[in-house]
Amino acid sequence: MMELKTLKSFVAVAALKSFSAAARELYTVQPAISRHITALEDELGVKLFFRNSREVVITTAGEQLLSEAIDLLRRAELAKEHVVKTYQGEIGSLTIAYMGGATLSFIPDLVRHYSLRYPKVDINLVEMTASEQIEAFEQNKIDLGFSRPMPKLIAADYQAIDIYIDSLTAILPDNHPLAKKASLNLSSLQDEPFVLFARSEAVGIFDAIISLCQQENFSPFIKNQPKQMQTLLTQVAAGIGVSIAPHSIRKLASSGCRFITIKGVSPNIPLLLHYKKHRFSPSAEAFTKVVIEAIPAIQQAMSEKQN
């Protein structure tokens, strides 16, 4: 079977028309070059060079092999280069899931900065809820996901990077009697119908909201549970009900809604970047480094917007 080092010897002899010159070019000795050419001729059963004491002339069969050998050596070098660049995260593909309202203020910049450093990585951004991300991770459809904390039963399978802490806010139609208040007691909404983000899509947030209401001695009448935050905002703007949701969703289309601070202690709502511990590609690792560099600026910006 033809080896790359044999083909390199052959190409050098063909280019330089000299066994000794080929040996010097490849930093070896002439007998080694001669052995390579003889082995190649024996394997192929053809004569590759006419040679005497004065000259080395490539044969017709040798000319055919030369074009093939040059292409093989070029592809071998290219394959080696691609392997190294893939290992270093410089080429490949990366699928990132994100929660729209929670990341819209910073994810475009993250991806743009990453692409400037790694222009040959193909990036695919997919908007998904927390539950959709868990399913996508299980099916190996995504590499990274910006989401809420993983359920305890599967959290050990994932590595999580803290991005920022969000808070809950009351969301009212802009024509609601309380819409012009800067802050309100949650109990003032106890007789209102609620539109809450579906528990199936974000168990932690839903349970935190119910717990807050119970602390105020009421159970909310839940009229609708949309599975998209944008739908939630649309329904609130339409007057179907009031809502409590992470403050960050104000980045979505929220015309007709007012965001009002809830008096008292509001639970922290973390946003994290997740990846599976056993499936962490070099491209994903490179992206997490870009994210980590940006975390202080993200946290400052999100803190300012919540105050």
C-alpha cells in the first residue's frame, strides 16, 4: 500500500529530476529515496523513471501517478490542517439555543464577537423554551443553551455557567387602573385573572410565582398558560389578564404592556449557559470563553435595566 512518505519521495524526484537532489530536499539519504521509488514501482508493476548516470526522466505512467500523488499529498495536508483546527475550535459547527426575552439584549453581540474570532465555524441559533432545550440536549440537537436552572434529576449531567440574575415583575395592560404605579403589592392583583407562562415550559418560574401569591394569602386564577413569552405579552396587552414574569421579557414586543416592580422580596431568576459534560466540542468551548469574558458587562447592563 502506497505510503505518504513514499509518494513524497516520488514527487521530489519527479520535480528535481535527481535522486540526490530529492534526498537533500527531504533531509534524508539517497539510498532511502531509491528504496522508496523501487518499492513504489514494484507495488504498481510499472516503471516510473528512466534513469542512468546522467539523467532521470519520468515515464508516461510516472506522469499519471505524479498528478494523483500531488493531489493526494495536498489532501492529506489539508486533512491534517482541518483536524488541528477542529481540535482548536477554529472550524466546525455550533448550535446554540436561547430564550428570546432573556437574551435578546446581548446574544447578537456574543455571536458577532465569536464569529470575528472563528469565522469558519458555522453557527446556528435556535429559540427554545427551557423544556424544549432539555429535549434538544437529550437528542444531541444543540451544543449550548441559555436557559434556567436544570431540574435536579438531570442537573449532574450538565455544566452550567451563571450569566445574570433576573427578577420577577408584574405585567399589566397599559389601561389597567394600576398601570401607572411605579410599584405595587402583589396582593392588589389577587382578584385579577392571570396569564402565566406554561408550567410545562418553565417549572421553576411557575412554582416561584405560585409561591409568591401564596405568601400573600391568595391563589391566582389562571386564565391562560401560553407556551411562548411573546404570546403572554400579547394576551396581557389585549386585556385577557395580568401576569408575573421575568423582567427581561420587556425586550420582546411589549406595546400595550406596563412592567411594574413588585414590592417586597422577589425570588432570583438565574439565567445560565448549559452544555452536556460528555459532549463539549472545541467550538462550544471557544464560545463559552467569549461568553465568560462578556459576563461582567452583561450583568451590569441587565442590573441597570432592572433598576
